[in-house]
Amino acid sequence: MASRYSEVYANWKNDPTSFWKAAAGDIDWIKTGETVFDADQGQYGRWFPDWECNTCYNCLDRHVERGRPGQPALIYDSPITGSQKTYTYEELLEHVQGHAAVLQDQGVGKGDRVIIYMPMIPEAAMAMLACARLGAIHSVVFGGFAANELATRIDDAKPKAIIAASCGIEPGRVIAYKPLIDTAIDLSSHKPESCFVFQRSQREADLVPGRDHDAGQLMQDAITQGRTVECVPVKATDPLYVLYTSGTTGQPKGVVRDNGGHMVALKWTMPNLYGVDPGEVFWAASDVGWVVGHSYIVYAPLLHGCTTLMFEGKPVGTPDAGVFWRVISEHNVVSLFTAPTAFRAIRKEDPEGKFIPQYDLSQFRSLFLAGERADPETVNWAIDQLGVPVIDHWWQTETGWSIVGNPLGLGQLPVKPGSPTVPMPGYDVQILDDAGHPLPANTLGNIVVKLPLPPGCLPTLWNADQRFRDAYLAEFPGYYKTSDAGIMDDDGYLSIMARTDDIINVAGHRLSTGGMEEVLAQHPDVAECAVIGIADKLKGQLPCGFVVLKAGVKREHAVIEGELVKLVREKIGPVAAFKIAITVERLPKTRSGKILRGTMRQIADGETYKMPATIDDPAILEEIAQALESHGIVATA
């Protein structure tokens, strides 16, 4: 079908207030107001300032009341533990009310903060929704985060309670959570009053008398007693959650998400961007500790009346590179949203896609990628193997939903591999030079969004208005600074080339590491890659490329590295001064799959660095240091 994107985007731009007021009609409000946007409130204005609502009601109660009580709401699939469970909307509401009753019994109420420290189990989503039901503000911390990182979040959020599981389970190991929590509480100056622990059979936790509670037993007791908890009305501008993201100072930034605008934006995206209908199964293969898990495992699918899927596993190794196709086939998933890293891992293990024909994927119709830049090689591989639209889209923890995408529900636009396509309604995306002047098409510069930001985006940082202004608004007045660099072409398609600190300066030339990664990924032996800029006395910086080879490649590494240097020289030119290609077994990543390029650069430059809190395996950093040294790059601080 012909895309309606241009018409819809023009409607938003001509009258943003009417556009979002109409979108708000898909949400059930306790109270509405005349004002849709108040430019005088907050840091850049506030959406739906006098309106009242409850997010949990919109996710659960209204569907139970209006014909969906028996529809599956949440499917749990855990290849790690070999268990599955499905909850209908009625059952999920029952469990959430039981959980809310337990919290209420310990004095948790409207405005209180609650830290959720959980693996990918259904109780994590129940905890989030129980907090929303009570008007409490949840802050999910990725399960298994180090104790000192958890302590910094406890001290910043000052939670009344912590909700946790006794352990998390990774392939081949069980991670006990309770000792980490106890250490974090010892380290923090703020002391939560209560800790609710869901005991898992793989490793039960010892409970501290007077503070700790067996959450699973108490919740089951409340369900058996038939306890109900009414939804607490909150203002649309009241916080739903605080989600911490890394800060340049080492102090995490608490991104605030409000209740009203968040619901309006996410509900709008499900039919218009993702093209998914109520009743269908939508799977975001992320983690509730990340923003994708908040937006598209828990809130958006349930707001829309979909069935959402919680997956406790990995794209490879649980048990093989076919697990995604097994889950899609078994649970009738129509749309998958995951990180490009997952597909690079699958492609590395199964480059010919031999697992795919083993499963019935006839109902599967779209794949969405986000979380990092989707390189064209991975996108093209997925298109060739799956035969469905593969949609790269770009957004941030701060925005909570897509800034730039290809709106499948409005009619798919032509794909340009390497570009997440065009701005969504609500986002006036522009490219500026360092002085804040607009740049012509096809010119690399700073990606910014003209204020105000749309509903669903952060209004500020938790208890840090000045830090919010300094981090996002000060450098380019009138705009939100994304800290990403990119190019917008003549058709309005955006290409994200790098974080602005990944633009390297080689002898006065501003070069994108992302552009070089695109070239390296074209080599037939390369599974994934990362390019960093390392310090050079003559040229300022030199690019250094790390590559992981596909499974089964037996050729000499030195030969492949020589081919890669030649390839970059051919595709980008001598100006890139690309002379260093290094083969490694693996790249250092966060648990969400983002490559830790900044830490790699610090190692290469001999700088002192702080061990990233989200790193998947710290041992990889030593491997990177050894690989650099083997190529004659000896870091000297």
C-alpha cells in the first residue's frame, strides 16, 4: 500500500496539539483538561498538564472489562530453565493486584520509589505494573548489576522498598542476587525499609528478619484471599518510572518518564509504527532493565491489547542459533524487536541460515532492530534469510520510543540500508554544525531535535533539573542534543554515523567510525566489527578496526587484515588513514549488546578507565589489550 507517512507527519507539524490530543483519545483518562501542552511548565513544557490517569488500568483493567479477559497477555519462555507459562489478561491482573496488596501492606504508596532488581521472569513485569497501580515510581535496575552500581541508584532514588529475585540464571551459571543487594544496602547511605524477594528454586536467598519478605508466598496469599487494589489516580505529569542511564561523570542519570504522555506515545506507535493489531503476539527480545524492555515488553503491547513475550535466554547458546525461530514459531509471533547484535551473533553462528527452514514462520511478518547502529550487511542478511521487512529504527533511553523509523503501519517506505529512515511525528530532526548552524543535506553534523520533545520523552532527570539542561539543552539552545552524529540526505532519510565522541579527527578531517565499520562489514569473512580512534602524535587520531570472523573461517588472520585495510582505502580513500585491522575472538559489550568502543579507545590510549557497570564479561578487555600489543600498539598512559 502507498505510505501515508508524509500526510501524517505534515498533520503533526501543522498542528502538534491537535495531533496529540487525537492520539490521547486511545487512552482511558480519569480526568481530562483543556490544555494539551503547557509551554511554561517544566524544562521545555509539559504534555497533558491537568489530566489524570493510571497506567496499570490502561494496560490491564480496561481489557478485562472490555472483552479480553481470557486472551493471553504475557507469555514467559525460558530455554535456560526449560519452563514456559502463559497469563491471560484476567490472570495477570489478579497477580498484579496481589503484588500491589503486598506492597501496600508495607506502606508503599503514591510517589514512593521502588527499585526492581529482577531477571527476565513474569514477576518483573508484575512488579512494574503493581507500582504503577499504586502510583509508586519504579526504577528497574538490570539484575546482576554490581553492588556499588546498585548502591548509587539506591542513594539517588531513595526507594522505600526493593523488589528482587533470589537469583538470575545465565548459560552455565547462577548469579545470586541477594548478596549483591545486601552489599549495596550496606554501601548506600539511604536504607530501604523493605526488600521483597521472589525465591527461585535454582538458588534461594537467606532473608533478613524484619526487612526481607518472601514476595512469592505473600503474593499467592493475597491472590488466594481474593484481594483487590484500586488504581490510584495520578497526574499525567507524575513520574511512572525513573530509569538510570550512564553519565559522562560516572554518576548515572535518572531519566524520568511520566504517566500520561508515555501512554499516548506508546499506544500510537503500536499500530502506526509497528503495524501490530490488538490480540497479536509482539516480542521484544530485550530485558526489562533496558528502556526497550520498559516500552515494548511491558507497556506498549499491553496498552494496545497485544500478547507480549518475556524471553529468558540468549540468541545463541540456549541451546543454539535457532532459538529465536523456535520461539517465533511456537508462540505465533508476528513481529520481533531486537538489537542488531543479536542478529550478528546468529549470523556468525549460522551464516547460511540453516536453522530457519526448520521452523514454521508463516505468520511472522516484520523484524525491527534498534539499540545500536544496524550495519547494512546484517540488515541485508536478515532480509535475504527471512523474507520479511527488516526495519531499523533509532531512539534513545531518553526518548522512550522511536525518533526515526520506517512506519510499517502507515505503509512501508523504501529501505535504504544503513539508514533508520525518517523522523516520526513529534520529532523535528535537524543537523547542525558545532556552532549550532544548520548544515546542508548529505553533510555530517550533530543530530538535534527541535523543542519541544513529543509526549513520552523525558521531561527532566530525577532531582537534577540543572544537569538535564546542561546535558541536553545548553549546547544548542532551542534543541535537544542527541549526542549522535549523522547525515540527512535529500529525501530526509537520516543515517546515524556515530556518537559525537566517536567522530574522529584524522589530520583535520572529521571522519565517521560508523562509515568505516560499514566497509569492514562488507568483507565476506567478517561477522562483526568496531572501529575506534586511537591517539597519534602526527595525525591526532588514527582509526583502528577490530573484527570478529564468521564461524568456520580458516584463512590467515594477517591476510584478512590486509584485505580489510585495502577495502577501506578503496571505499573511503587514503584520507581515512586506515592501516590497523585487528582480528579478535569477541568484542567487549554491555549486557544489552552495545559495543564498548569508548573503553576500547581508553585501553588503546593508555588512559585509566572505570570498569563499565554493564559489561558482559570483563575478561574481554584484557583480550583487547593483548590484541593491541600483538599489533605493536603498546598503550602508555
